[in-house]
Amino acid sequence: MMPPLSASGASESGRRTITSTLRSYLRFLAGAGLCRPNLDHAIPPVVQWRLSPLPRYLAAADLERVVASCDQLTRGRLRDRAILLLLARLGLRAG
């Protein structure tokens, strides 16, 4: 006998599959007149943040090393250094 299916113990892709299947089934039931229409909207989506594992910030020592890597006085390096300093000091994130 199989254990009951639980969304809390499933992986993220498993939870996404479960919710998608449940929504499809509710739409089928609504089309057949066996339940209220738009009941599938009651199932919340499983959100997946694309960049969630990225660090929130760099440590000061790491930031100094990145900026110091642009210390040569060529045009491209000066531009890169200016961009890095703007990103760091204004708290901006590259898009």
C-alpha cells in the first residue's frame, strides 16, 4: 500500500506537479458541472525565485578585492571600477 501523498514532504517540482494536477482536475470538474467554476483559482501557485541562492551582499574584504582588481589606469578598467563603486555604495544590483 502506498503512503498518502503530501505536498509538504514533496520536492519543489513535486509540489508544482501536484498543484498543477489539482487545478486541472478542478477545471475538469467545473466543465462537467460537478463543482463551482473558477475553484481552481483557490489553489495558490508554488513560487520559484530564480536568484534566491545568491548572497544578499558581499563582505567588505571581498568587495575591496573586486574593486582593487580594476586598479589599472586603462579606460575599460576605470569604467568598470566606477560601475562597481556605484553598485557597492548605492546598494544597487546588476540586472
